[in-house]
Amino acid sequence: MAQVVITEELFADIKKQFSLAEANTIVDLLETLEENPKKGKEVGCIGKVVIKEIKYKKYRFYFVTDGFKVKFLKVEELQDLIIKFVRMSQKKDQKQTIEEIKHVLRMLGEEGF
């Protein structure tokens, strides 16, 4: 089973933006990647780190993970995989948010989050 990590900044944004019940629903949605780490649409790649998104209504939640492991290993073999949720955006801000994530990855690597 993969490990899902939600950054404190993103968690605070979710709590600010949504009601308590809806925030819990979103966190549950994000945590479904523990069981199915191949879920989500790939939106970018920097080196071996892949950027993927999951949609919830008009919002997108972006996470970074090891692209090699997700692509080539079976779900049962992804026990040491870490999936880190880093940002949230609406459809209209999607391109800008993806570029910000890529910039942070280029400058600081995955530890930048």
C-alpha cells in the first residue's frame, strides 16, 4: 500500500475553501490513492518525478510521485511509494499551477514542498 501525504499548506487551503463535511470527503478521495496509486491523470514530468491530478467537481488536486514506480510496478509492489499532494486549483488556474509545481521541482526538487 502506498503512503499518501498532504502538505500542511494544502490541508489548510482545503479547510478554508470547503465546509467540514466536504473537506472530509476530499481528504477521503485523496487517500484512495493508498489502495490505487495508479489513479489520476498525468499532467507533467520533471526527471523521474511525475505530476498528476485528481478532479473533484471544478477543482484539481495535484500530487507528485516517483514516475518509474507508478508506471512499471504492479499495485501490490508499490508499498514504499510516497504520494505527496502539493497544490489545488480550479480549471481556470490549472496551467499556472502546473507551471508553479514544475518550477519548484526544478529549483528545489521534491523536498521543496
